[in-house]
Amino acid sequence: AQKVTQAQTEISVVEKEDVTLDCVYETRDTTYYLFWYKQPPSGELVFLIRRNSFDEQNEISGRYSWNFQKSTSSFNFTITASQVVDSAVYFCALFGGATNKLIFGTGTLLAVQP
Amino acid sequence: GAVVSQHPSWVICKSGTSVKIECRSLDFQATTMFWYRQFPKQSLMLMATSNEGSKATYEQGVEKDKFLINHASLTLSTLTVTSAHPEDSSFYICSARPIGRSTYEQYFGPGTRLTVT
């Protein structure tokens, strides 16, 4: 079975703080893909990153960085120097080759206070 | 590129009526489209996979007679909520997989907020 766990339901930080959103996944597939999406109050999903199971390189994109560790089945997302515009719900998702379905975690609501 | 639109963006209907939601891929063709439902403060749950020219595949627990899906062309899939009830009020999001692209690749529409009174 495939599962994505985002244990942090809500996180509140003050602007300029760094924040890490946790994501732990379960799958029996050897080939799979992990995603992060941002959902602002408008509701539209914004794609942030995709990682395949064979690529454990960490990635940095501006203030965003991702840490993928197969040994712990985790794909964590860090926002450096958070800004109010980062306030949104963030979803981690898993796509497995066997099911061909995108499974979402429960999401983490990030509130960045000015 | 890879833009998906949904219409309407929001709709209010009375209990017992039916409402149709359209999902269009604007700049690509898609043999496969997906419909998700998201209740307030919850995650996205896949409802069904829509395949052009064939019947949709529904996830367990989703009533196929209540949520009618039609994928009549390579750029359009529709979801009709029949005999809607207040518990059907939700945010419905579609996504589309471009033809010839990897199976994991899908692009999401902006969503349709349905309120049943």
C-alpha cells in the first residue's frame, strides 16, 4: 500500500524564520516519484518539485530546498527566510509505478506572521 | 504551456439538482484526466480516472451513478454531480496527463468550488 504522512498539521512562524515541512512515505514500488505542491487560499495547486526514486540529490531553488532520504523514506521541504507570501497549505504526494495514482498527504498549513 | 482550465470556478446549486463541471486541457491533448475531491481542510482524494472514449474508473467508495464522468474528446472531461446534496459540497479539482508523456506527469486545473444548499 502507498501512504504519505505529513505529521505537522499546522505550523506558525514569524517572517524570516526558517521552517521545515516533514514528509514520510510508504511504498513497495522500486520506481516512484515524490512531489511537493503549494495550495494558497485560492485553492489552485502550485507544483514545486518532483523527485524520482533513483535521484537522492538534494535540491535548492531560491529559498526552497528539499532533502530526499530513501533510508528513512522521507522527503522534507525547507523554506529559508520565510515570507508572508509563503503562507499556504503544502502537500507532499507520491506517485507509484504499480498503481499509477498520485497519493497526497494530509497537508501542512503554514502560517507566516509578519 | 500545459494549462488546464475548469468551468465554472464556483457554483451554488439547490439540493436535488445536478451540476456539471468541465475540465479542459487548453494547449495539449490528454487521453487521461483525473478528478479529485477536497473537503475543507482535508487532502485531495482521487475520485476517478477518466479515459477518452471509454468508461471512467472510479475509486472505491465513489458512487459512479452519482458522479458521472464523460471524456468525450482529447481536451475535455466533464463531471456531473447528480441529485446533489449538501454533503457533496466540496472543492473539485481535475488534472490532465498529456499524451505521450510520462505516467506521473499531470497538470492540475484551478478547481471548482461546489456549494449545495
